[in-house]
Amino acid sequence: MSSVTIVHNPASGGSVDVDLLRSAAEQHANGHRLRWSPTTADDPGIGQARDAVERGCDAVIACGGDGTVRAVLEGVAGSNTELGIVPLGTGNLLAGNLGLADGLDAFPVALSAPATTLDTATVNGERFAVMAGVGFDAMMIRDASSGVKERFGSAAYIASAARNLPAKVVSAAVTVDGRDVFEGRTAMVLVGNCGRVTGGLEVFPDADPADGRLDLAVLSAERARDWATVLWRLVRGKPQPSELVTRHRGEVIEVHLDEPVAYELDGEDREPATELRFEIDAATLQVRR
């Protein structure tokens, strides 16, 4: 029998009754020893996951939204403990990129599927698995209230995006592996380990979370016409014009801003900063899929 710790976030936007959650897990346990470890206001899952690793647990299952998944992977990354995901949130970014089922239907895979080795990345020392960025995307995430997300799901992000257009632009300098790749005004800098954002939109069509590199996009759109072009091409899956979106790949990406700007990682917003350092951490996560 293997030992499995289930980290459950009762405050997730898609949270279910704990008795229903336990019933679904036990239905597919197949002899696994299950241990339950709910998140708290003081610890969103990092401590629970690290405790499971220290106890030699075979897997930790994150039941919740993007915040719970990110916290748990922070705790298990770099260890032999595998990550299982039962997506119960609004965005479900990592689950969507890996093609996992939503809700309780994800338990069979989370409990018993073989694991795939993936890269993770850090921004200013915090770990993420899907995407991080500074500027417009962080403002969009910050302004999508939890109440609206619970009621309307991912549509809350669309409404928030509309409120933040036209986006504020700032002066920035960006380097990739020590090379200067951008200097100018930007509304958003995105760094991806995976390719898809909320709603399944593919920002980095060629992104591979196991290639040891990060994908970079620097958006220079300022006018309404420029934004319309970028958004239309994004929805239609067409390449972006090089004069509006600068693209590069690398292992270390540094962003220097002339004023503090909010940033986000895997759907969690952070306080404004002027310096951001993104680094790939290759082959550090075992994910059941």
C-alpha cells in the first residue's frame, strides 16, 4: 500500500462538502492509506505538503484551486513525493494544461496514475508551474473578486480584463540568459512554463513544461487598435505581430521596471515590484496524469 496525503482547501471557489470529498476519495482508494490535511488561513498547503514529504509519503493530492495547487507543489518540488491534482477552483491552470478532469472525477488519476516529470520555475524565489507575469495580467487577476468568480467562474476574469483596458504601460528592460532582448514601454511581461491560460487560451503554443526553458512574451500594445489585434489573434490562435509582441526563450529572465508594478504567479497576485527574476528549475516535479 502507498501512503497518500490529501490537502483540501475548504474555501476554494469550487469547494465541495468534505463528506462528499472523503467519499469520492475512499471510493477510488484501492488500498492506498489516506491521510487528510486541510489548509488553514495561516498555511495554504506548503507546510502540509512538506510535512508529507518528511514523513516519506508517496503522494500529496491537492484538492482546491490554483492557490492550493501552487502551495502544494512548492512543498513537494524537488522530492520523490508525487503530486496529484483534484481541481476544485475557478481557473485550474495546471490541470487544464495537463488535460486533467475537473472536480471529483479527477480522483482516479490523482490516486493511481503514473507520474510524469515536469519542470517548475521561480519568480523572486516563489515557485510556479504554469505562468507568471507582470502588468496587465496581474491587475486582471487582482480585480477578479472571489464572489464573482464563485458565481460566474472564468467569466470573472473577462470582466476584470475589460475594466483594466486600456492597460497601463511602463518602461522596462528585459534580459534572457544575460542578453538584452527588450527595452521600451510595455503593458505586460508574461513568462510561461506551460502554454495555456484561463479559458484554454494558448499564449505559448510551443511551450513544453519538460524542456528546461521558459517562454517569454513582452506586450507593447498601447492603443485600442493594438489591443484589438492582439486579443483577436490570441482567440483565433494566430501568431502575434512582432512589433506588438516580443518572444524569446531561456533559462533565466530578468525584468527591470522604472516603477513598481503588480505581478502574479499561477493566478495569485503579488505586491508591486521593480525587479523580477524568473528561473527554470528543470525536472523537479512528479505529477500524476
